[in-house]
Amino acid sequence: MRLLSGGSLEFVLMLGYALSLAIIAVVLERAARYAARRSHQISTAGFTYHPERDVWRCPKDQHLFPILSDSLKGVVVYRAPASACNSCPSKAACTDSADGRQIERRDLDSIEHGMQRFHRVLSVMLFVLASLILVIELFRTSPLYSRLALLATLIVFYKIIERLCTDLGERGKIQ
């Protein structure tokens, strides 16, 4: 079946499906980035990390010091003194622990970053699948303009895949 522009319905459907997969991958990337950023912001809202001293400071100017460091799990646990938190007027809004407010700082191997890597790999796979569909259609279609549109889309997808894989390999996380 030929359309008015000379392209087949199959070409339009394949291109549309590949572009739909690419849009899903982009939305997934943005959602994963937003969720990771939001999760970190909520868990540390109002607190300031001071890397030079490796301490967190709460909004009431109390310090949370490292009490546990597990390099195998890539986590450092910081806690404020229980006496400071238990006498604080903002305790109810901050923590329900009688032991003091606690914050966990995780490195690149943590579960959050594992989930970010999972979403990144899923996005890459969607782009690869979309590219595979376009390559198959490239061999099936004969009009020049259709082939040029497929090649241009494939080049864009290749560049996106390359960037996603580079980000995945270099940092192991989503920015």
C-alpha cells in the first residue's frame, strides 16, 4: 500500500514505532533522573554536607558525624547526638528516632545507583531495538527519501546510544 508521498504504510508504521520507542526511552531517562534527584533531596532536605570535614549539618546547626562506614556496601551512616535531637523543638518534623537523626550517604555501587544504571541500560536497549527496526526497514524500502529519512534517524539514534553508553561506562550513574 503506497501513501501519497510515495512511502509505504509499513514504512510509516515502522518509523512511527521506532520513534515511539525512542520517546519512551527519553521519558524513562528523564523520570529516572528526576526520581534519583528527588529522592536525594527529600532524604537530606535542609541538611548541608561538608566534605572537607565529612559531616552533615542540620538546619538547627547540629552536626551529624559518621558512625558507620561499610566499604563493601558503599555506605556511610551519619548520626546526630541523641541528646541534641531529643531536646530540639523541630524533632517531630525531623525524626522519630530516640537515637538521633540519621543520614546515609551511598557511593556509586549503592542500590540507588544500581537502579539508575538499570534504567540507563533499559533506555539503551529501547534505542537499540528502535535502531534494529529501522535497519530492517532500510533493507525493505526502496524510495530514496525513505532511505534518507531512515539513515538520518539511525545516525541520531546511534549518537544517543553512544552518549548513553559513554555515560554508563564512565560514571556508572545518571546525572
